[in-house]
Amino acid sequence: MLELKNAGGEVYAICSHKSKVESFLIENRIRYTHLPSYSAVSLASVRFIKSLIRQRDIQVLHAHFHKDIWPASLAIWGEKEKKLFLSIYMGVPRKNDILHRFIYHRVNAIFTSSKELGDRLPSLYPVPRSKIHFLPYGRRIENYRRDETRRIEVRSKYKVRPEEILVGTMVRIDPGKGVMDFARSFPYIDGSLREKTKFMIVGEPTRRGRGMPGESPYEPVCEEYLRGLEKFISNEGLSEKILLTGFQDDLVAYLSAFDVFVFPSRDELYSLVVLDAMCMGLPVVAARSGGNIRQITDGVSGLLYEVANSKDLATKLELYLRQPSLRVQHADKARQFVQDAHSMDDAVRSLLGFYQD
């Protein structure tokens, strides 16, 4: 939204009350409002959106969450000049029943950052292949520079010495994200290398969609997974070697603190945080699955290990721990990949082209 605004577009957002999105919109002076209801089908929300697009002469509705397509689609019923787009960022179940066919009939295009998902969508959604488009994530690589001051601050906070190699990850604490695979790889690293290495896990358990007042904001299975992770670290006597930080807002500071980035997710369509790490000039070790295979050229711009195989992950990490020059070589190639394949200007230009076509 900010990039569209900076490109000259008029942007108006609908978001959840007191969400991180709302905070971002306020900070960047982007106009926004809230729906009267966030249930999948709410007549009050349909009427609200219909009134909003008429009052402000809005031509394009772009949904970024699959449930939001319902009120948006119903709101433009009879508004033939209005366009409706949907971006899909994660795997989806089959939605090909009569109700979904009715709702998705008014969708002009679906965007996905994963070519593999784009190939599967025609069999999952009631949308012809001609309406499904690959739209790569955009990144402004000039905004990603290692900040030495913040690097020192973060490492000092967690007692990481200047000479130690900090291997970090940023993921949700979720069974599918493979965080335990990462933690379990530490004991497999050669003893002489373990002495000068620490791991850092930045993230929190997956949040509930909407929690009841007073209850935990996190998914129960993910809270249990975190407790298992903490127990493993304690039982192995690794509390000073594997550091848990919880969620952190300052992406650049923590990526600046890292020397190597690990992405252990077992099945990721296409990872934004891997792009962020690559932009920051970090060598990346990732599970050989999903979008990781497209993002990382093994042995050229990073290293891939066998999914869920902590011992293989440790073997790949040892290559970087032993060879600082290899870390630099792969990091340079990774940064160049983002620059070539994920230009923000190209992404915005492509999106505006769809809006205006």
C-alpha cells in the first residue's frame, strides 16, 4: 500500500482494529477504516464496502486474505466497472463448491508469489488459469544495510561475544516451521566449532485468528511446541548456546546481529524473511523444499539441506562456520538474486498494470 501510494496511486485501506497493519498505516499516513463485522459473510460489512466504494469512487478492491473476498465480491455485485483482485500467500484447500463459484465469478485476477501454487490453483479454486498470475515479491534492497551499532547492541543484550558466530532464524514457533530441527542440529556440530557458535531463534508461537477475551493469543499446539523446544534446550544444557528472543519488531537490527541465517521451514511456498536475509547480505541455509528451491541455488547463493534432517543441517552449517570466504561469496550472490528477481519498482509497475488494464 505504501509503495502504491508513493507511485501516485490513491490508496484506502480496510483493516482490523488495533492490528499491526493499523499501526503501520497510521505511521505512514495511509487512510484506513474498519469493517462493522469481520465474519466471513456479514450484510453490514457488504453494505459498508458498497457505500465506501461509491462515496470515494474506488475502482479496484484488492483482498489479501481469502475470507475478505466474500464481502468484497458481494459488495461489487452489480458494479460492473469495479475490479476485484486477490493475493494468495499460503497454501489453500479446495474451494470449488457452488458458493465459491458464485463468489469467485467476480474476481478479475488472483496473484501468487509461488509458481507452484499458481500451477495448482485452477484445480483448487473456481477460477480459470487465465486469471491466475505470478507476481513476485518486491524488495527495496537499498533499505537493507547491516547496522553495526544495532548489531553490537543486540549481541551485547544476549551476551554474544564479538568473536562468536551467531547463527539465527526468524520464524513462527510452529511445528511446520521446523524450529526444533534447527535447535537439534546444534549438538551435531563439531565440538571445536560449537565453542565459538551460538544459535538465536527470533519468533513467537502462531497466533489465533481471533481469541476470546482473557485467553492466550496463541494456538495451543504451537504453545505446546514452544514448551517442547524450551525443554530440549534445558535438558541438553544449551540455554547459553540457543537463545530464544520472542517476537522482535526490529528486523534490520536482528539480521545485522546474525552471521548466518537458517530457514528450517518444512514446506514454504516462498519466504519473505529469506529475501530479507539475502538483502542483508547473509548466507542462507534452508530446507530443500517448496519455494526454498527457487529462492536458493544450492552451492551458489546458499545451501540446502534435507528436510527435517538436523544432522544434514549441521553438516551444511559447518561449511559456513569453517569458511568465512564462502559465507561472503554466497551472500553476494544472494543479494544479487534479490536485486535481479525482486525489484520493488517492477512489482509495483506490474500491479498497476493489472489495475489499469
